[in-house]
Amino acid sequence: MKLKHISRQLLKNYIFIMIIIITLGLTTFFLNLTYTNSKINNSIFDIDSFLYDYNNGFDYALSKQNLEKKDFLIVFDYDYEVIDVYNYKLNKGDQLDYSEYNSFYDNEDPYSYYEFESDDGEYIFLLYLAPVTTNMIFVILIISIAIITFIIFTLFLAKKTGKNIIRPLELISQGVKEISNGNYNHIIQFETSNELDDIRDDINHMSLQLKHEIERRKQLENERNQLILSLSHDIKTPLTNVIGYSQMLLNQSIEDENIKQSLEIINKYGLTAAALTDELFDFTKLNMDYQHMLTERLDIVEVIRLKLIEYVNEFETLHINYQFNLPSTPIYTQLNRMKFYRVLDNLLQNSINYNHKSFDITVDVQSIDDQIRITIEDTGIGIPQTYHQTIFNPMVRVESSRNRNLGGTGLGLSIAKQIMINHNGDITIDSTYTDGCRFVLILPIKN
């Protein structure tokens, strides 16, 4: 994409700033030069005019001239007696000798002294014109005005640049964050008349396309889930008949061993298919109805305690060492009791079914900040690291480490994951735990 317009705008800003700097510099120079020239012009002493006017009196002649504060004029006769004096520490009648008279020229600026005689030759005029110096207050004032002017123009350009570039970029950044968070209804709005308008339109178009695509995917997902529900329901009836009739035949006396084994296989796989159909039905329902899941404010500690009590007898019968670390104070959260019990049952039953006897199992409940952390761990055979990333995906079974005869459907952990998500929580497997298997459940606290 060509950045012709933005680069042109920035180039204009740079040129404008340079023009301001040059203009302010030249203005400062010429103002100072004008001021200095005016001082020089004011300090000009017209000797001929003064001598002509002097016949009408010393004060009258001085009134026609422009002398500065440090200028002075002394009138001597040829005996160096002071006849008239202006702006100097001498008085009329003071008598100077020749050396005292010459001492006027011994200072640092002898070229500022002018000596001339009256027309009749009777008097000597000693004029001192102080050198013209730059007025620092005036210079500082000009520079201050120049700096303030530069700052004002710079702020104006910064505001203009912010309006046309910086602010639109901020709006684009905010818009991208909103869209990345799933707010596809967010529309980025600004007008710059440069390339940023094209970027704005492209992002808004992309957001609209994503919105339509996600709506389409949701529609397809709902249609797929509805199809699965319908198929599960339609399959369940014939499976029930297959299981029922095979079980009825098995309850009868069958002399042919081959027929009996065939019926047992039919019954076994019928039960497996029925279990898979039930779990597939439940998993699909969870995905479709999670927004309508009914919850109530419950003490999670008490809910877990009641579920663990059901397992104590089984743990002791199977010689499983158990440890429950439950807080003594209530911790409340929004919960669907029965669905959460299904999560606990899944994890505890998996630990019992897939491990050898005499292993350890620990359940720990903690309140950390605004979350509830529930840890269920055992010292069994564990789940290989290669499965940790996919273990919660549907139909994933760790066949290499678990008994095929148990007939798992591969949906148990997927259902548990979906139930936790529907509670605004999560379930993960701790990959750092190597002594067996550790699952971590997270729920939000509702005070």
C-alpha cells in the first residue's frame, strides 16, 4: 500500500515547522537590527547644528540634539577651564590641567570621544557618545515571543497530526482488540481522507465477514448437533431392543456354545453402543444448552464433601489410600449440582478403574483470589505426556496404558470439560505432575 497521502502530510508538517523556525529566526534578527539601528540613529550628534545653536545658549543647543544616558558634553576654554557641562561630574569654573584633560582619552573606548572648536575659536567642545550596545531585555523578550510562537504552532501541528494519524491509529487498535475478543458488531469510525480510511474500511469489512462466517458456523453446528441428537434418539430404540432380546436369550438355556458366545458379543457391543450413544447425546446437549443450564449458589466445599462420602467405602474396600483436604469455611459458587457431580464421578471412577489397587488419591480444595481451585490427583499409572494436549477432545482414548476391556467411550473427559466451561470454569491436566495423574478444576467464587 502506498503511503503517499500520509507521507505528504508529514512532509508538509516538516516544511511548515522549518518555515516557522526560519521566519522566527529572521524576525528576531531584523527586530534586533532595527532596534540597534534606531539606537544608533538616536545617538547621532549634529555638530554644525549644535555650534550654530550654541550662540543661543548651551541648554538650547542641547535640546536640539539626542543624547543618551551615558553621553556627556564639556565645554572648555583654552586654559581648560570648564565653561559648560552636561551629564558629567564637573562643575562650571572647574580648572583642569593638560594631563587631566588628556586623561579623558585614556579609558577603554577613546574612539567614542569627539573634540571640536567653536566658530570663533574661543572654546573647545569635548563630546562623548557611549557605544551602542544590545539591550538584552529586548533580545530576551523577542526570543521568548519566538519560542512561545513556535510552541503554539507546534501544538497546533501536533493536534492536527493527532487528529489525522494518531487518534485514528488508536481507534484502529481498539477496534482490532474488540474484534479479537469476539465483538464483531464493533464498527471503527473516523474520517482522515488518507490511507487510514482504507485500513478502517478493510477491518470493518473483515469484521462483518467474520460475523457472517461465525453465524454460519453456529448455524451449521446447531444443525449438526440437532442431527446427532436425532440420530442418537433414533438409534437408542433399536439398540434397546437388541440389548433386551439378547439378554432375554442369554437368560435361557442355550446348549450351542457358539450361539451363546455370539449372543454375549451382541449384548456386550450393544451395551457399549448404548453407552456411547447416551454420552454422545449428553455431550451434544451440553454444547447446545449451556446458556440455559440452571445453577444455584452452593457451598462447593459441602458439595464435594457429600460426593466424597459416597466413595469412602469403595476406597477402603479396594485398599486405596485417600486424603481429603477441604477448608473448614464455606466457599460459594454458582453450580449445577448434578452436572458437577458428573465431573467428580468421571474423574474418581477413572482413577479407580484404570489404576491398580493400593494407590493413593488426594482431593484438595483451595480458595485463591477470586477462584476456587480443586485438585484431584492419584499415584497410578498416569496419562502419557503425548496425550495431555488432546485428552479432553472427543473420542480420545489412551489405549496403550488402559485396559481395553473397560470399554470407555472417549467422551467422559470431553463432557467434564464442557460442564466446567458451562460453569465459567475449566479443567486441565497438570503436565508437571509425574507420580500419576493430576487434574485441576477451576471455578469462579460467587460471594
